Amino acid sequence: MTGPSVNGVRMVPNVPGRGLNELAEQTGGSHLAARRIANVATMFTRIRQELQGHYLLGFVPALADGRAHKLAVQSTRPGVTVRSRRAYATIQPASR
């Protein structure tokens, strides 16, 4: 549950991209489907613009229990879109 976010652009007309869409949503990325090859450059420009305005947040969980935990990130600022991971996993400390 750690690692990069996935931003995907795919070229398949009229076919939902569930796998890529789910991966993008789970990692805090985005998924765009191009109906025509002419739209691909615009989509990559949009992804580049989004990445330029992106923030990295971090925190230290109170409990390192080696389990997965749900995560929700919200903003009170109007017009802001927040995309983040849906969960995180902690690493349980090694016993001595």
C-alpha cells in the first residue's frame, strides 16, 4: 500500500477500463480514456498540470501493528479535488 500513484491514459473506444481505473483510484492517481488518438496529448498535458499542483502529505501512525488501515484525506477549500490512497499498511516492529 505504499509506492507511487498511477496515472493512466488508454486508447480503447467504448470499453470501460476497470483494471486501470481501479489501480489509479487505489493509488491516488487518475485514469483517462481517449476516444481518439488526437486527445492523448491533451490528456498527458492534464496529468502534467495536475502533478505540478500536487502536495505530499505524511504522518506517523500511532500504532505499528502490521495491518492495513483505511485512509481518507479531505479538504475544506472550495474547488479543490483531493485524490489519495484509500489505505495504508504499517510494518510491525521485529521482536527482540
